[in-house]
Amino acid sequence: MQTLKIATYNIHKGFSHFNRRVVLHELRDRLRELDADIVFLQEAQGEHTRHAERYHNYPEGAQHEFIAEEVWPHCAYGKNSVYEAGHHGNAILSRFPILQSLNMDVSAHRFESRGLLHCEIGLAGRQSVHCLCVHFGLFARGRRAQTGALIEYVRDKIPPGAPLVIAGDFNDWRNQMSHILAGELDVHDVFHLHHGSPALSYPAGLPLLRLDRIYVRGFSVLRSDVHVGGEWQRLSDHAALSARLEW
């Protein structure tokens, strides 16, 4: 049997709570300490023309590339929200080759730009795994539409029974989505499998809501962790999640 470690993190565009300071360097260090094979990022800033002028420690280039360099040689970015100064979206970083990628707009209305980033990743010693990084909306009606779009996309684009990981910020604080995805796609939340309930991940300082998820199909779960406190405390408003899987 072989193992695969994954992590998901809403990085809040690389800024601390209330946008007080740039935390990309510390955030990159913490993510590297997790030693994940595949990382799912939400709210990654692809470009911002003004931050480098305002903050002396703001890195050049896209945030996902800054985080990935020297550790995750393969990465993909899905542009979701576009504005005058730049854009942000989802990203997937991988130690293994990304065979193909596609980004789909699943925005429910013009006030929230949301996306679904799909990467097919080739794993050593087995067939490829399909990885979907998602960031769903704040309102229940929009999330229902986005859940339907996710289900339709997986059924249309991914072979039935193919190994699958869906991770990201679902904003599903009432946990209405898990039973739907289990019934329609046979994917299951790793924390529910391992601990009996989805992870508390928001706000990072004192997690009370279950917003972030990792759903899997075709894997067993060896370990799952919520990364809060200590040096994680002053980074994003979300907690990072990680899981070690086995096939």
C-alpha cells in the first residue's frame, strides 16, 4: 500500500486577519512543514499591481508560484475574481505531474465570483487521481446551485469510480452538503470518516464553524488534522486541514 498526504487552506490572499500585514512567508513555511504531496489553495492572489508598492515584503509574481517554488514543481491556477488591480482564485500545487487542468466558473451571481479547479494528477505506481479545488459562496441558494454544478461536472468529466479528492472552502456551516455528495458521487469527508464529524475550521483563532472540507473516493484515511494555534494563529482567518490517505 502507498500513502498520499494532502492539505487544503484558504490563504486569505496572503494577509493576516483584517488585512493588517503580509503573511505569505510565514504561511509558506507552515505549509512546507506539513510535507503534503498535493495542496489545495483558495483565495490565492494571482496578480495585484499595488501590493508591491505598499508592502516591502510582498513577493513578486503569483502567490501560488511563490508558495510552490522548490517544493511543488507542478501547479495550476484558476482565476475566479477579477478586478482593476488584479485577480485571485483557486490553486493546486503538486509533487506529481499535472496531466491536465481546467477551471470552471460556478458563480451564482455577479456579487461573488466562485470557481472549480480540476487537475488530473499522475501518481507513481497507480492510475491518476482527479483533484478538484473549490470555493463556494456565502449564501445557501448559491451553494445549492454550485453543488449541483459540481455533481454534474464530476459525472460528465471524471470516470465513475476513478480516485477523487474534492477539497476547499465550501462555506457549508450547516453541513448540508456531505450527504448529498456521498449519495451522488460516493465521496466522503475525511474528518467524518476519521473522527465522526467534519472539522471545525473557522475562525482560525477559535474554530466554531465547519466551512472547509476534504472529500475522497478510492482512498482510506490514515490521519486527519486541523492546524490551529501556535505559529498558525496569526495567518489566515481559516484553519488549514490535512489528511494522510492510503490506497
